[in-house]
Amino acid sequence: MPATGGRGGASIPTRMRAVTFHGPGDIRYGTVPVRRPGPGEVLVRVEVALTCSTDVKTFRRGHPVMIQAIPTVFGHEFAGVVAAVGKGVEQFTVGQRVAAANSAPCLTCGYCRSGKENLCDRLLFLNGAFAEYVRVPAALAAVNLLPLPDDLPAREAAFLEPLACVLHGVDRAGVRADDTVAILGTGPIGLLLLQAARLRGARCIAVGRGALRLSRAYACGAEAVVDLEATPDPVAAVRERTPGGLGPDIVIEAVGRPEAWEQGVATVRKGGTVAFFGGCAAGTQVRVDTQRLHYEELTLLGVFHHTPGHVREALNLLAGRRLNIESLLSHEMSLKDLEAALTAMERRDALKVVIVP
Ligand SMILES: [Zn+2]
Ligand SMILES: [Zn+2]
């Protein structure tokens, strides 16, 4: 028993297998100590973790917000089983299945109090899903760690965080029934946005590249797919596929490159909305046609992260089995193959990869 007054932990090893991040391009598979949960903390045995494009970016260039010190354990999408709880944890018991978002808002700053917890000044991030155990900080255990229904598979439950981001995105973009929505990007997030927009009754056009991804876009409910490799003028190709050729009501950008942001603005119809979901590299800029922005009343929106409300909505959708989750997964690998998984995602040879520790 840990000296914290918590429960469980009798069978927890002192060391575990994990992948650690040492700097851009340098991740290592090895063993690290298992840290026992302190007051309010929950130690979760990871059943599955998922790779995320953010992990690919972190692997290549570090992360300004999520990685504060190196070396560190990393990975942030997972589902598992409570292995031990720290002192004062009443809402979780050892053996309970759970999934968590990757952050917790403070709930006290001005943004949190106005319902914009995604913009919290003191967002606390979680790292360490690419390991046998992950220790969930007290603030996160209190707000964004949720018990799972028995029949929800871990590989689906691990979508809690990306789905919460996506639900925030379609809310922010104002997607409604019968809207025509173009989704730029057919990576896992683009495909998840597509499904979320479809659930709201929108007609969706997917824009991307890569045979695997484009075929999955149809499986996720796209009415039309534009292949960037085969289309000299993607703006015209999207517009042709909208009613009257006017352009989509809403464009959601899920690529994270300035060219795609600009393409989104060029594609949307008069009076339409462009939501920028994909974060671009620091220091990049885009050019906007001021005439279109003003005289055509475009609405351009940034979209970042999620709120506790969207995390709960995500769990409800996952529990209702309303999404085609398997179409967002391409491989299953072990922890030691994480680097290969991230590299395959980078080459667009993989969608999300299920990592089983
Ligand atoms: Zn993620
Ligand atoms: Zn806050």
C-alpha cells in the first residue's frame, strides 16, 4: 500500500514498460518507475492507447504546451482500468474501467466561468498514455476522467478526447441539418469531423489524398470525395459538388497547413463559415481576400480543444455506438513499435494506430 492512504496497488509493479520522449526525433522504448497515486490521483492500467497527429507533431518538433520538460512519458489518448486511487478519491474504485480527456480546466478563471473551458488560462495536460500505467492528476481525475459502460470496447472508448475536440468543432462551426459541409483533410480527425457533421444531418464533401484515407471517407458517410492528387483545381472541384455550384455553407479545415486554411477561405460560399480546426506550425501566416471577407460576409473561426461538456457528449455518442470507429483505425501494434506507428501516420500509410501495452 502506498503511504498516501489510497487504495489498491498491491499488485502494481515498481517498474513498467513505456515510451519516453527525449527531444525532437528521439523517442525511446524502455522501463520507467511506476509512480504511485498521490492525494486525489488515479493510477490507470492502460488497456489501449491511440496514436494521434499531435503525437506525430510532438515526435518531430516537440510541443509548446503539452511537453514542458524532457525526458517525459507521452501519449494522451487511452482507456484502461483503475489500478489504484490516491487518498481522498471517492468516485473511482479499483477495477473500474475508465477513459480520460487529455487535459483539465481550472474551473475558476474567467474563461472557465464563462463556459469556454477550452481556453482556460491554466489548462493542465496529461502525458503518459504510451505506457503500461498512466497516473491521472487530481484536477483531471476530478473533471475529465469518466467511468465507461461495460460493453464499450477500450479501443472505442479511447476516442473520448479526439471526439470531444471534434464535437466542439462542429458546434463552433454551427453545423446544422441540410448544410453542405466540406471537410479539408481525411486524416483521423477529418474523418471523425465528417461523421460528427453527418450525425447533425449535414451533407459532406471530403477533400484529401491517399487511397486508404479516401476510401475511408466514403465509409464515414461522405457524399462526395475530392482527391487532391487527381484534381488540378480543388476549389472548383468542391464547388461543383455543392448545390448550384455556389460553394459549401461551411468548410472545416483539418489539415493544419496555411495553404489549406487559404483553400478553405477560397472554397466557402458567400455568407459561409470557415472553421480552422488544424493548428499550423508556429510563426506561419495566411492571406485573406479582404473583399470576400467584407462584401461576402465570411465568418472565419478558430477552433481549439474541448470543454468538459463536450467530453461528456463524446462519451454518450461512443456509448451509443453511433460512430464508425473501426474506419478510423488501421493497425494494432505494441508499445515497442510506437515509432513505426508514428512514421506510418506521417506517410499517410496509417490512420490511428491502436497501441496495446
Ligand atoms: Zn489527440
Ligand atoms: Zn480556467
